[in-house]
Amino acid sequence: MVLQNGTRNDKDYSDRPVIFLEKKTLTEEIFASDRRVDQRRLAKDFVSALLELKTHHHLVIVEETGISEPSTDDRLNTLLLESGIDLSNTSEHRTGKDKSTLDGYSTVTQIEQFSLRHGIPAERRLLIQAGTKVSIFSDQRDLGTGTFLPEMLALCFHTYNDLVSWILSHPTPYKNLLEGIRAGAEVIREGALVVLPTETVYGLGADATNPTAVEKIFTAKKRPFYDPLIVHVSDTKQMLPLVTEFSEKAKALTTHFWPGPLTIVLPKSSLVPSIVTAGSPSVAIRMPSNPLALELIRLSERPIAAPSANLFGCTSPTTARHVQQQLGGTYDAIIDGGACIVGIESTVISFLGETPRILRPGGIDQQAIEACIGKVLSDRQDNPEDSTTSPGMLPSHYATSTPLRIVENPSNYASRIDVGVLLFGKCEEDFLGPVEYLSPSSDPTEAAKRLYQAMRNLDSLSLSLIVVKLLPETGIGIAVNNRLRKAANNFSGASEK
């Protein structure tokens, strides 16, 4: 086998799993940063991750297709070889005419062909791409009909350290996840609690039709019974027995946005216990888009009531580790599905009145909703009357233990070593205290995904204060600002004019 350095080594790939590295996207991510400090940090984190993984895995670079000569962009190869990381690539054993057959081949096709040549079964293949994204593979033989799990399942992580921890704790990734989901479904049927990943945040789930099971959620979270829960379903058929009305506009909206970060509030049926709805005659329901959550609901054959898996009023969890830090020992099973890709809770919209009304901003903004069903109402100020209709309506929520303050100019705190700064985009100011960037490129979607992780990072540093400037009040930025204001409301003097 010809390696990147030109030597030959007939490597046996049957002894351990193989991690494929998508050269193009990783090169763009690691070397395209216009801030050298970010570039160095990202490259260091990436190399450290692979150094830890290489003792347990083979590493193979997926070369860009359609290139008959060695790539002119060998920065990634050079970086890894200089770091002492042994590399192979998917174009090995292909020269001349053989190489030309790679034209138009996708990354997955190259992985499949390389795996066939070297006898690598699907369950021992992983693909790392930009954005700390890992894809795992299955041959689908054990999944059965009606499964929500795709043949290639993608997971995302906040950091390369998180990515490494997950890979090392899942020696046969797809099989391990499937076993966890099946065990979780049994736990739900038995009336116990399961921590599940969704695209928004991690949830603490129980059988929504079992009042005794639902009560365990409130006990574990120390959540007051006046705060209702969202019920999660795997399809519309499962939802219909839970409600007495399903308006045309609600149908249109769910057809467009389900599965996804959208919760609808409808009149409930007698199948929904009053403990789920805080005594309200309506119920909040959504269909998550995370395939792990959908598969758990499908296999449990129960609608699942699931608020965020954290102590009541605290910062929401976007990783399994966040849940373990606050709720460890209070649940019966946990499914670790990496980091949540949306990162903030769902949009909640009520269909109880004549005109639909957004009760909580979230992963889908008002403009997108109105493009689908026309005019909707949206109160920027919480209405106390809605507090038993929808979760997330209380004025204080999502709090860090460190006081959080909304400010107009974070630079005023640049000289404070005891103050953490939460920034939306780039800033040339040199802060003495720790800084968390929600999105160096000022992307509101990325900011939403990283919000709770960044808040938790600063909250762990024993600081006197965390300061943050709000995002522009557009799109998902409205939802991010909603969470920041509620977090700041937990502390006196939270806002600065």
C-alpha cells in the first residue's frame, strides 16, 4: 500500500475501526480562518483528537475525486504527517486509468469502495467532516421496517474533545446507539425516565399517557407542577388521538415543518393526563427531527413527554454530559447522540384562538411561519395567562449560576479579569477575562447552536459576572435574545441602558 509519504506498507485494516477524514471540508475549515489564532487553535485541537484516536483506529484521508495528479492542496496531509500521524488515502492502488474512474464519486462511494477492497465492515467505518461532524454506518440488517434511522447517521459535537470521547466510548457506534435506543424504549414502556437527544436540546422523557411516570419528570427536575410539558410524537397518526381539534392551518404548518423544532398547542383529549398540561385543557405537541428521538418514540410505542433535561430554571443541556452534570442518578437510561444541531428550544405556536399566536420564539422564526399560513400574532412580552399553556413562558429561565448581564458595550469590561464575555461575532478588543464567541462569522444559526454550551463554559470558571450584547432582533436571533433576557432576569440589575 502506498502511503502519503511515498513508502509502501500493506496495512491490515481488520484489526480495528477505520476513521475516514474528508480532506476537502476539513482543509477549508482548518485553514480558511481569517484569524490566525483561531486557525492555530483549531488545527491543534484537530491534531490532538487524531493523536488520541490513532492508537485505536486506522486513519484514511478521502481524496477529492476527479484529480489524476496528487492534490496541489496538501496542507492537511502535511499537518498530520508532521504531527506523527500515519495516513493512508482512498486513492491508493489507483493510478492512471483507474484513478480517472473516481470522477464524480461521492465521499461515501469512495469509502464504500475502499472498505470493500480492504474488508472493512460498515459497523467499523466512521467519517469525520468539518464542523466536528461524525457519520457512522450501518448495513441496515438489524433495523427492521419503519425505522427512522438512516444507513449513514450523522452526529455533531461542540468540540473535538467531545468527539473523541464519544468515539472511544462507542467501539461499534451504530450498534451501540441502536442497543441504547432499544433499551430506552423498554424503559419508557416500564414507566421510567429516559434522557434523549433532540435537534433542539436534550429531553428528560417519560410515557406521556402514564401520570405516575410523568410525575417522575417533575421530581427529577425539581420542576413546579404549574409548568406544562411538551409531548413528542413520531408521526401525525400518533398525535391525532391526543387532541380533539386539528385545524387546517395547524395541518399546513406541521406538514411543512414537521419533523422539526416546532410545537403546536391544540385542545387535548382525555388520553393526555392533566399533570402533563398543568391542568390546562390544551396540550403542546411536536415531532422532533432527530432520528434517534424518533426511533425511540417509535419503538416505545408511546408519546413521550419531555422537557429539557436539566434542573428547573437552569441553562438547557445540548450534550449528554450537560445532563449528567445536573441530573446524574435521577433517570434510568441516557442516549448520547452528540450535540444538538439547533441548540435552543422549539418555537411554540397556539391554535386555540381565532388567529394563531407564537407563545415562544425558537428554531423556526415568525417570517417562515407566516410564509406558510399567513398572519400570526406574536407577543414579545410574555403573557401570564399563557404560563399554563406552554413551557418556557416564565419571566426567568435558562439561568447560569454566575450573574448574567445584558450590556450595550462589552468592551467596557475589557479590563475585568473576573468578567466573562459572551460575544456574537468578531471583536478586536483584547479582554483580560475569558471570552466565548457564539459565531466568529456572525451567523445567528451558529450562535443559537453554541449558546448554551458557551454559557456553561463561562459559568464553570467561578467568575463574578458574565456580560453579553444581544443579537440583531431578526430571525433566530429573536429566540436567542429571548433566552438571554430570561437568563438575565434571574439577577437584579441585569440590564444596562
